[in-house]
Amino acid sequence: MYYVIALIVLVIDQLWKSAIIKWLEIGQSIPLWEGVFHIASLRNSGAAFGILQGQRWFFIIAGHSIEMRLTFSHKATQESSLI
């Protein structure tokens, strides 16, 4: 059930983002509840809160390094449990 909920949330998120990109200009904001909640079209090329903007290669290398570490760690755990 967890995976079904996660998939539904992922699909809704991607559809919502596509709609925002299609219908709003960058910087445009639509108030849904005046002064409280606005839908805005913004772009962030960095990590959370714009940290390391424009450092795409850093994120690619860091992501692959973490992925390799987790893969090797998982394989080592499986091999040691077989002994």
C-alpha cells in the first residue's frame, strides 16, 4: 500500500509541476488565499534554498558516489550473511 500511495503522490506532483510550467511565466504568482497561499513559478538550479546554484557536476558526482557506496555496502552485507 505504501508504494501505491508514493506513486500517486509522485504522479500528482509531476502533473502539478507540468501545469505550473505550462501556464505561468517565471516569477508570476497566483493568489489562492490572498496574503496566505500563492502558487508561483520559480526556478532553482541549486539544492535546498538555492545552495550551490550552477554546480550541476557536483550533484552528479556526489549522487553517483553515494549510489556506488550504498551498492557496495549492500553487496558486502549480502556476501557476509552467506558465509
